[in-house]
Amino acid sequence: MIGKVKVVSQEDFDKWAEDLAFSGEGMTLEEFGAKLYVSKACVTCHKVDGSNSTGPPWNNIFGKEEMLSDGTTIIVDENYIRESILHPMTKITAGYQPVMSTFQGILKDKQIDALIAYIKSLQEDESLRNE
Ligand code: HEC
């Protein structure tokens, strides 16, 4: 029998193992987002049962109008969520302190998409889910 052995460095192997764990393979985008919510520690500041924490709760925010600290309002959509993750200091939700640090360079695009899908899935009013 002829076998083939591929030799990879420890570094490449670790990277491969990490990619696999964080690629969300075999999961729906929503499930992957739910996992990241915990593994990326969003859970320490955001609740999903409507109660307040350091940050605003995530359930039923999608599609809703929200007041910002400068007195303007925005609709929570995919772009706003993406911006909140990458540039949390740009738009501050009224009533909260600007303590969230950026996840730029920490979360990959697909991970952000997954978190958005998860937040969307927490919207009980389905008519608001479809942008
Ligand atoms: C240290 C606490 C903290 C952590 C950790 C944290 N956030 Fe936040 N987040 C906040 C606070 C406080 C606000 C509201 C103030 C603001 O807009 O910056 C906020 C706002 C948001 C908003 C806007 C919500 C709204 O209703 O306007 C989104 C979306 C969000 N965070 C996503 C995330 C994601 C995704 C993660 C994990 C990858 C995360 N946050 C981790 C504290 C945190």
C-alpha cells in the first residue's frame, strides 16, 4: 500500500484547527452567530431576554427605531449592526455608556454576518425581519 503523508508545521496545523472551529462549518448562520455570541463574549454585555445589561438587549431590536445619544434616531438594520460592531463609538445607543470596544480585525466577515443573522432571529415579529 502506498500512503501519502502531508507534513505541515505546528503553526499551520493550529491555524487550520482554529479556522475549522471558527468557520461555523456544518451550522446555519444563525447557529454560528449564537455560538459566537458566547465565545466572543458579547454575552457579558448583551442579554437576549429583554433585560438591560452593560449594553442593550438584542431581542426584538431588529427593524426597530432606536434613539441615539445625540438625539437622532436610526432603524436597526444590517448596516447599523455591522457598524456597531466595527465602529461602536460612531453611534451610541441612548441610555448606554460608550464602553464597547471595536471588533475590527477580530471578527471575520462571515462571523459578523452570523451575528447579524442571530440578532435577526431574535426578532419575534417576523414582518420586521425582512428588510
Ligand atoms: C464591554 C461590554 C460590551 C461587549 C463585550 C460587547 N458590547 Fe455591544 N454594546 C455595548 C454597549 C454599552 C452598547 C451601547 C452603546 C453603544 O452604542 O456603543 C453596545 C451596542 C451594541 C450594538 C448596537 C445595539 C443597539 O441596540 O443599538 C450592537 C449590534 C452590538 N453592541 C454588538 C455587539 C457584538 C456583536 C458583540 C460581541 C462580538 C458585542 N456587542 C460585545 C457593550 C458591549
